Amino acid sequence: MITKRIIPCLDVRNGRVVKGMNFEGIQDVADPVEMARFYNVEGADELVFYDITASVEERGLFTDILTKVASEIFIPLTVGGGINTLEDFDRVLKCGADKVSVNSGAIRNPGLIEQAAKKYGDQCVVLSMDIKRVDGSFKIFAKGGRENTGIDAMEWVVNGVNSGAGELVVNSIDTDGVKGGFDLELLDEIASRVNVPIIASGGAGKMEDFSELFRHRGIDAGLAASIFHYKEIKIRDLKEYLRSEGIEVRL
């Protein structure tokens, strides 16, 4: 049985880890290097690092902080934010990332996924999507959830996987930071269409949310931020709970 992964997310702005709700109301949390060190010891399976304003500010990702974070951990590191070209992929990988997450850059240039997959391999290319319900259908949002692209999310998912994305991060704007549970309706829709690993993001508030998530087909990992950052749930405690629920995790 494939073990389910628990992944903390560091949303970084101006060199600091921040967190908001529904992609708004951003508050300062901590130093990213200290948090990376903490999660490496705490038992996280992987770590995600997002430079959340790189795309909006139309600049490159903060590679100096990324290099420090990568040097502190011994678990897989996925990095995103301002990834628009193959050169950006190369720069981030050289800083120590294991996988590169592309979001707005793929919207601007859909061919980027295929180009990166051919050069670095499918396993290196993560398609991250910010999705929100609009008039009863799921739409792709860009620029940190600020801009409705009008793109149908389900078509985008299928095209992304067919182009070579080896993993998906599904960020539900509707449930982000609300702590009312993952967006299972959205996740089920996506899982029914693709056969690559899916990381669910947005909505975790209690341990039961993870056990419910992992009972849904096709979901490989649960990603969360504030509940781990503020130590509302300890990763090791969560994994022991999941193991007791019959869900296979790495302890």
C-alpha cells in the first residue's frame, strides 16, 4: 500500500512565512529557515515553498532564502512562485529543490509544462492550481487567487497531465484557511479524470479532516499551513492518529 504524505506549506512573502484566509488577510508567521528546520525534525514527508508574490510582482523567486531552506532539510522540497521559463526551473533546481511547481507561468505559457517535462522528467513538474467556484463551475485563478482566468479547471487539469505534469497540487480558494475540511467535491472531480498523484490543499482544521480526505480515491497527500505553523496539530500526532485509523503513513 502506498503511504499517504503529510506536507506543510511555507507561503513566503518578503522573506517571511505568512498565512491568510481565502487567499486574503495575510499575516506574518515566522522565519522560513527556522520553520523548514522544525518540519524536517517534526516528521513531515515533504515541504512546499511558495514565493507567493513573485508572479504578481513579476520578479524571480527569492533564491537566497530558498538555498538556505534547502540546506536545512533532508526531505523532498517542492518550490513555486514566479516560474515562467525553463531557466526558472533550472535556477530553482540548482538551489536545491527536488520538484518545481508551476501555476501562473503555465497559464501564460501552456507549453512550459511539456518543455519542462521533456528536459527534467515528469516527476519534477508539479502543476499547482488555484481553483474557485464561479456560477456553479470550477475556474482557474491566477496571481495568487486574485484573477479569474475563465479557464475551466477540469479541462486545465487533463491538459496539464497530458502535457507531462507528474503531480498536481489542488488549492481550493473556497476552503483555504477556513479549517472546515478539504474540498472533497472538487478533489473527487479531479481524481476521476487523472492518474497522477494529487496533493490536496486548503481547509484542514482537525485530524479527522485528513482521515476523511485519505478515504477518497486518488488523493496521495494532504497539504496544510496554519494548523502546523501554530502547532494546533503536531505532524507526528497526526500520523499516529491516521495509522490508528488504518491509513498507511510513514512514522
